[in-house]
Amino acid sequence: MLRMSWMVFLKDVRMEFRGKEAINASLAFALVVLILFSFAFDPTSEQIREITGGLLWILFAFSGVLLVNRSFVREQSNDCLDILLVSKVPASALLLGKTLANLLFIALVQVVCLPVFSLLYNINLFQQPVWLMGICLLASWAIAILGTVFAAMTVNLRLRELMLPVIVYPMIIPALAAAMQLTNIIAVGKVPEGDDLIWVRLLVGFDVIFTTLSIGLIDTILVD
Amino acid sequence: MNDKVLLALGVASALYLVRNLYTMFMVLPDEAAQGAIYRIMFFHIPSWFTCFACFLASGVASAFAIWKKNFKGDSFAVAATEVGLAFTFIGLATGMIWAKIIWGIWWTWDARLTWAFITALTYAGYLMMRNMIDDPSERMRVTGVLSIFSFTSVVITYKAIDWWRTQHPGAILSFRTGGGNTDPAMESMIYQNWYALMLLTVVLVMLRFRQEETRREIEGMRRLAFTR
């Protein structure tokens, strides 16, 4: 199964990098929002340190949903999704592969946006690089797995661009809230400890629960 | 269930509620710290219990529907979710009225309140999603999975007061605190009102379930007529 997930992952990554539709759109969107933030409040004030995490993760949630939205739509032309489903690839491998691909795309957006945010708003986010990577990985996985599952649910809907955010955002709030809190802590150069570790637990627990649920239920969603 | 049973249950719940109202206002005294407003808790807590029960029923019915490919389960799930969502809003509204009087504000973003709100949003999303899918078996599968996913937010709402330090009061019922926290007469009143609301809920869910079944039948006939 892992081998098949890997194949789906490579296929998705290759398709995306040939067209670069979603990733370009998502990056452009993220950068525009980054600039918009500077009008919403005084970008030079100290206050911004307290909302860094919130801003960044709202940004990643928005651009992330733009990315995951494409992952099943991509398969709609020429009935590729049906062909994938009748092939030997199990639905769970399809989900895992697509989630990994989406994780990579979200990570790429982050690789661009984090330094740009640091530069524009004069906040060094890289004082705890290991923590930053860990948080980004865990929270982006949460966006990717839930986003991909819900993208599979909404792929046939007329209003899927609208419906996907409506059902994804309420559901990923726990992961986003945890990521926001933790990012706020590392943005001032501290390491999460003591009471703050509950956010790490929440993030890990969220990922474990929803990954299990998603892999268990994806057959029901996709297989007719 | 036939009309007579439903009517009898409805009348029973109405009588039970009237009797509860009498006890609440005529027999039980004002609470020492909060005064008269504490009585809203006799509706606030049971509403949440009712909505949790509805969402649990909806999740179980959805799982059953998917497992057995049973459309009745799907109809039951949507009936339970709709009634549950109504009680969610009652719970939110009664909580807000209480908060305005005790805290002086309508709303605060603590974990309990926030997750209660998220729960309302996710189940509202479930109902919206149902309207968008035309194929009945796809609707059953997709929204069934969504209902199971959504139940996680119910669990978080329930446990939020244990996991975070919330402005929302902690547990008061003796099965969670071990007793000694709430006056037994008042605590029993909370349960009594919950039973009454559950009776009402059964009536509402069954009515809605029948409507949903009829709707599905009409849909099926329409499809048959168009394909001929």
C-alpha cells in the first residue's frame, strides 16, 4: 500500500509541477494576503508579535484549502478518478498519496511565506528552527489530511469551491488553534514548555485521530 | 411509530414539562449566589444533553446506514441532526442569556463556548451538504461520513471544561464531580427536565423521520417517472 501511495504522490507532484496551476495561484494568493495584513493593523507595532501565529495560520489555512481543492478536481477530466478507483490502487493509498502531495505543496507555500513574513514584519520566526519545522509539519498534515478527505467528498458538488471551506475550517480549528499558540511562543524565541505542551498534545492527537478516521472511512466516500 | 403513539408521547412530554415548570418556579427556592436566573440551567444543561444525544444517534445511524446500505438509517440521521441542531441553538441562546446576567457579557471566546459554536457550524455544514448532493446513495455515504467526523467536535465540547481552564463553569453534576456540589433537589430537576425534553425530542425526530422517508419515496417515484 505504501508503494502505491508513493506512486500516487509522485503522479500528483509531477502533474502539479507540469501545470503549476494550483501552487502558483495559492502562492500569489498567500503573498497578496500577507500584504493585506499590513493594512489591517500597524505593521511596526509590538502588538504584531502577539498575533503572528494567528495571521500565519489563517494564511496557510486559506492557501492550503485552495491547494487541496485541486487534488481531486485534477482527476475529473477523462474520468481519471473512476479509472484510479477500478485500478489496483486502494482508496486509502490514493488518499495517503494525495495527502502527501498536498503536504508538500503547503510546505512549499510555507517555505516562501515564512521568510517573507519575517522580513516584512521584522519578526524572526527562525529562532527555534526545529520547533518551527515540527509545528509546520504537524499542522500542515492536519490541513492536508482533512482537506483531502473533504475534497473527495465535495468533488462532485456544483458549489465545491464554496462548500469545501465551509466544512473544512470548523473541523480544523483545533489544529489551527494549537499551531497559532505554538507559533506565537516560538516567534518570541521561547520554547513551548509546561502548560503550553497541551497544544503539542492537541496537535498530535488531532493528527492521529483524523488520519485514522480518514483512512478508515475513505473507502466509503470514494467507492461506489 | 403511528400517529397515536406519537401524539401520546407528545402530550406526555408537554404534561411533564408543565409539571417541571411548576416545580422549578413554585417549589425550588432561588439559588444562593445567582438568584432567580439559575433556573435557566434547567433548560441549558438538558438542551446540551439532548443535542449530544441527537448527534450521537445521528452518528450511529449514519454508520449503520453506510454499513447496511440502509436508507432508513440515513433518514434517521438527518432527522436527529436537525432536531439536535435546534437544541444546540437553544443551548447557545440560554447560555448567552445566563452569561449576560452573571458575567455581564453575551459571549466570550473560551474553549467550551468556542467548541459549542464549532459544533453548531459543522452540523449546519452537514445539512447544507445534504442539499447539494442529488444522488441518494452518494448523499448517504458522503454526509454519513461527515456526521461521524463532526461527532469529534461534540466530544471536544463535552471535555473542554476538563482540558482547558474555561470561563464556562466546570462540571456540577454529581456523576462528574462525585457529589456535594449541587443541591440534590436542583440536580434532580435538571434530569427531570432532560427526560421531558428527550420525550419531546423522540416525537420531533420521529415526525421528521417520517417526512424524510416520504420525501425519499417521492424522489424515487419522480426519478422513475423521468426515466420511463
